[in-house]
Amino acid sequence: KKLIDAGELGEVYHVYVSFRAHRSIPGLGGAFTTKEIAGGGALIDWGVHYLDIVMYCMGDPAPKTVSGKAFSKLGVDMPNYVYESMWAENTKDLNGTYDVDDSVTAFVRTEGPTITLNGAWAQNIGEREMYIDFMGDKGGIRLQYGADFTLYSTKHGMLTEMTTKYRTENHFENEINAFVDCVRTRKT
């Protein structure tokens, strides 16, 4: 955010968000896959965190239009769902409900940059892609979710790449602590 605010990227005109995994639905037939309990699937579970980072870094640009599509394809046949691992496997209930999205795609036009997102608990892609690309006319940043980032730019007629390494606390814990601080101090 500090680099964006300082103009290091110039005008940030597009942000690309990827939160995709290879067959990683968090349990089947349990709370995660029941819309009545969870409210949604991959977008509600993972996407909101990515969009929160984007909106924070970009200064909360007002959305103008949103176009998207949610898919429920891989997990609906729960008895035949094949996976490598399931991080909430203790919620597996093949007689339960699966009525949430397992993948989503969207395009958001804002008063600032456009935002494209591509997310999935389960796609046949063979790998995890968890990052946000901030693309500006002077530089770009690829932020690995919960980790470091790389700044791509130019200087003196040369292409540059600056990879950061910094110590950070658990980002989920930081989010909770920030929320508690706002409640205590009445900050927004």
C-alpha cells in the first residue's frame, strides 16, 4: 500500500486476483458446503480476504459494475469426488449438502482500477495460485497471499525486479487484532 500510495506503480489501472487450488474443497457435506450455514463457497471463504486487500491497497474505489459467474462443478458428486487432501476432512459427510460455489470468476469496474478475479477451491489445474497482481503504468507488484511480494519496474533504461523479504506476524492474527483495536478505539 505504501508503494502504491507513493506512486511507485504510477497509475494502477488493473488488479488481477488469483485464489485457485487443485481439488481442495474444505470438507464435503458439512458447514463449508452448505449455503444456509456458510452463505457461499470459495468466494465467501477465500475471495473476501483477497478483495479486502485489493480494496485497502487501492483506497476503497467505488464499484461501478460487476459481472461474474459462480460454478458448482467438482464437489457436487460427493461420493466420486477425488482429492489429494481436504483441510477440513473431519467435516466430510457424503449424505450432507453441497450447494455452494467451488469456483468463481468476476470482472469489477471501479472508479479506479478494474479488478479481475479467478478463484476456486477445486479446479483441475494441478497447483495452487494464491496471489494478487497490481498493474500500473510505471510498475507492477505480485503479492503472494500471506507472504512477500515482488516489484517489477524500470530504471535507467533497464528492467528491474525487487523481491522483498520481511518478517511478519500471522496475517489472520493481524486481521483479528486490527478488528479488536477498532472496536476498542472506535476507529473505522
